[in-house]
Amino acid sequence: MIDDAANEETKPQEQKSSVIEKGLKGLVPPMIFEWAILLSVPFADVFFLSRISDNSAAGVGMVTPYILGCFVVIEAICIACVSIAGQKMGKGESTVSRETLSFMLIVVTVVLALLATLLGSFSGSLVALMHLPQAVSVEAEQYLSIGAFILVGWGAAAAYKSVLNLYGHPKWNLAATSILTVVNISLNSIVVFGLFGFPKMGVTGVAISSVIAAFVSLAFLAIVVRYKFGIRLYDFPSLDSMRSMWRPIANIAIPSSIEPLSYHVYAFILNLLIARVGVEEVTMRVYANNIFTICLVVSISFSIATQMIVAQLYGAKQLRRAHLELTHSVKISCLIIGALSILFWLNADSLIRYLSENDNVIEMAATVFMIYFLTEIPRTINIVVTGSLKAVGDAWVITFRSCIITWIIALPSAFLLTLYFELGLLGILWAIFLDELLRSIANLSRWYSKHAGLQGGFFSVMRTELMRLVLPRNKKQMLSGEGGG
């Protein structure tokens, strides 16, 4: 008994999570800072590349979706494993939860090795598929040939970050991302401007800087997880345990991979359309994407925090509380995203002038940013609600609906608006807006109809929830019959 007690004292972090206690207020701020810093890395890369040429920025921007598409698979595996682990924590099954995380590392390692090999081996062919202008394709292939190593660093780090988020320690992810950014910007400055006697290495130097920064950050995370919190992730589960884990994880991971991969293939086709329109449209798209990445930071942060909370509440059978956490998260994130998007739209010309001196690119900025503004709120709803649906194991239906909307409605709309009506880049952006709007409605419908824990049909429930959002607290209680708690 003494030995058992001693063992319990040596592994407190493996058995407890502070996610529910911290709530959105405790989890979201450090996640926002973490993702802001993390997603500033591509923006910093684009800034340094723009110092080389617009062709360099456009080339890297066009092939980055290949790396992100592979990363999506890793993220899906992490989401699935952490969702199941969170549910087990909610049920008090900490040992099974820890074994699920160990299983995650095994799968992530194998999949990363496969994807990195494929990406590195076929970089030239992947660039050729895009039919880019020669000056752009050369830069793109140089970057993508090293992109496989960026993927390995980012993918392995994502697994460790998922573990820290699950245990309620997002501030350490913020520290790791800060290290990544400092290393990346420092090395980029050296290789782009030729500081300290180093040769100017152009696109290749920027890619190498990103690889080194990713692995430095990964090493920091591995040390923190193992030695700071004593979370053992290499006590691998038995074969029988892995067999029992596979089905529930696959039920989340497979559709969680299909949906974003479908979207990335869709985005790839849209990039081909943009490339047909012209290099200036490609450049504008890359710059706008990187600026509005800040909105994505907020959406992802709220999504991850809400997903962790909902998973554990769902495991503990507190369905009504899980619903309230989600609706609160959607409301706050949309308010923040709306404010940021308007700010970017009002300052569109100034922001683009900072990145490009091309008058044609600058002239497009105001209209392009207006469409981005309209798109960001439904995109935010999509990201937050989809994360919670996956957290409760409901991934197949939303994946099917999303693929139908994207391929049957949005993609044909993009071709129609771009080629028939000759709207160019604007036609593509309007198609993306339509896609995000319809998918946000579909995902909200699924949550409210299946997981809200409320009586009545979808529209009846939505009316009640809208009243909950706009009425004062005491009136909400009188209408709903709820007490104060």
C-alpha cells in the first residue's frame, strides 16, 4: 500500500486535468497568443520572401497548401486521440486516457514518416501540376523540396501540444511557439539579408530557417512534457488495448481527415483557377490570406479550448453544460472576429502597400478584404462548432455534408463566377464565402438537433438560443425557467 501511494504521488499530472476548471477564460488567451505567434511564422516568411521578390512570395504561397494538407492529417489524428482521451478523463479513466495519448504518438510517427517521404520525393511533380509561370515555379519547387522536414517538425510538435492542452497547460505551448518564432525570424534575417557574413540564400534559406526553428521548438516541448510534468507517453499500450482504441479513434480521425483534405483539394483547384487569371491575383491572394491569418488564430484557439471542455463534459454526461460552453464560445469568438475583420478591411490599402509596390495588387485590396470580412464570421462558426462535434464523436455526418456543399455547390460556383462571368479572383472569393456560409448553417443544425440537450426542432431551438443571447440575464431565466447557477 505504501508503494502504491508513492506511485500515485509521482504521477499526479498523468491523472488530473484542469481544463474544465480553467474554462474558456483560462485556456483561450494563451492559445490565442500561441497561435498568433505560430501563424505569424508563415507571415514572417512571406514578408522576408517579399523582400526577395513578389515571385518568391507567390511561389511559396502556392505550394504551402501541400504542406498544410499533410499537416491536416496529423491534426486529425491528434484531434481524434485527444477527444477520446478527454472523454476518458471525464469518466475518471486516467490510465486509458494516457494509453490513448501513447497510441497517438505511435500513429503520428508512422504517418509523418510516410507523408514526409512522399512530399520530398514528388516535390517537382506537385509543382508542375499547378502550371505556374516559370519564374514562380522555380521558387516554389525550391521551397517544397525542403517542406517535408518542416512537416515533420510541425507534426510532432502538434502531438505534444495536444497533450499539454488536454492537461490544461497551454502556456507551455505558447513558450514553445515563441521560441520557434524568435529562431525563425532571426535565421530568416541572416539568410535573406546576408548578415554576419552569411551568403544570401533566398527561398532555400527561408525554408531551412523554418525547419531548424520547428525542430528547436519540438525539442523544447518534448522536454517539458516528460521532465516538467512527468507525463510518460512512451509506456506503450498492449496490442489488445490498441485494437480496442482503433475503432473509436478512427471514427473521429478518418472523417476529421477527409473534410479538411477535401477542402485543401478544393483550395488547390481554386489556386489553379487563380493562376490562370494572373500572377498579380496570386500575389493578392497570398498576402490577404496571411493578413487574415490573425482571424484564424482566434477561431482555432476558441475551437481547441471548447473542444477540450466539451469532450470532458460529454464524457461526464454533462450535456447541457457542454452546449452552453459551445454557444458562449461561438458568441465571443464571432464578436472578436467581426471587429478584427472590419479593422483589416478599413486599412486594406495601407496593409498591402507595406507588402507590395505593385499598383494593380494594391488596387484590388479594398474589394478583396471586404469579401474576406464577410467570410470570416461563418468560417469561425464552422471551425468552433466542427471541433465540438468531433469532440463528441459526431464526425461522419458533418464530413458528408461539408463535402457535398464544397463539391456540388461551391466549386461549380467558383468556375461559373470566374470563367463565365469573368470575375477573376473576386469570383473565387465569393464562392469561398458561399461555401463557408452553407457549411456553418449545416454544422449548427447538426449540433442543435443532436447535441444541444434542448426540446423542439432546430428552428425552435435556434429562436430560444437567440433570445438567450440578446436578453438580459434575469429575463433569460424567466423565459427559460432556469435558476441562477
